[in-house]
Amino acid sequence: MEVKETPIATAGMLIRRPVEEVYEAFIDPAITSRFWFTHGSGRLDAGREVRWEWRMYEVSTTVRVQALVRNREIVIEWSDPPTTVVWTFIPMPEGATFVDIRNYGFSGTADQRVRDALDSTGGFSLVLAGAKAWLEHGLELGLVRDRHPKGLPES
């Protein structure tokens, strides 16, 4: 089957915390590291480059902040080759926030682009579940850390 358009990875989750708090959790690496990467070189700011690390995997990436709209949207470019990630924060009743994530711009063959989009969808789903657990209950689930444990046989 030929993919005629670039696939878009999507993930979304309701987090029962105010939009200001949820947005800040993705801007401030001291918070984000509780549910996603292990180290961030600095807060996200428009036009800035930061480095995110997943030390358990010995992997890092440069993140280029394309745009920030306070409490509404984050747009970054990351990875190699680069893709774009857009977080949209939607205020919901009772002080909750719906977070919508879209990742696009995958390159390679049609099959590779589909594989990368599916992998990204799964990864961002784990990130959102971890953010929900941390922000709502103060629980660090280690979902990203445990996704690819050392010693797991390759399939």
C-alpha cells in the first residue's frame, strides 16, 4: 500500500489539572523529567535551542523551539532528520486540560514514515499517561524508562 500523504502521529489525554500547570509541565525540564526525559538543558523559550536526554538509553536530541503561545501551544522541531511536534492545550470544565499532540514531517520510504509515525504515537501516548499520573497524583510511573528495558531480546 502506497502512502500518498505524510502520516501524522497523534496522541491526546485529559489531565485533571489547570491549563497553566499542564503547560508549565512541558516547558520546565525540572517537571518534564518526572515523566518523560531524564535531563533538559533549559526551559523552552521561543527561538531557543535546548537539549533533551534520555540517559537510560544514552540518547539525546536538540530541540528547536519554533513557537510558544502561553498556556495554549508549543511548537518544536527535533530529531534527525527533523520532525515537527505541536502540543495544543485546551482548557476543559472543572479546571482540567486536554492535551493534543501532533508529530509530522517524517522522512524516508513510505513504510519508514508509517513506522516512525506509529512509534511516535505510542511514545507520546506514554508521555501523556506519565504526565497525567505525575500531575494528578504525584506518581512517577517510569513509563518511558521501562518501554525499552536493557536485556530485552530483539524481535
